[in-house]
Amino acid sequence: MKVGDKVSFEFAGKKKEGVVFRLFPKSVHLKVDFEKDKGKVVKRKLSSMGGKKPASKKEKK
């Protein structure tokens, strides 16, 4: 999972789709379009999304 990826998640018992806006070690912020609120940012824990931790930014030599 990285910034710009489309992911689906549970919201109010339904499946919603959003775009990864910000990515942190234990959480993720998603931009979601609702009927009356376009571009709303929703915060979820990575463990609840079943996602993997983001790759470290260190390069291996």
C-alpha cells in the first residue's frame, strides 16, 4: 500500500472505496467521496484494513 492506491474498506457496515492520502506506520488517511461530502478524509488503523506496513524508506546496499 502506498500513497495514491485505491483501497476498499468497511464504513457503516458497507464497503466503501477510497484513495490513500497519507500513510503512517500504524494508520492511514483515506480520501473518500460521500454523497454530500466529496473528498472527506477518513482515518483507519492499518491493522483494521488488513494492510501491510509501509515499506521502509531506507535503501539496501
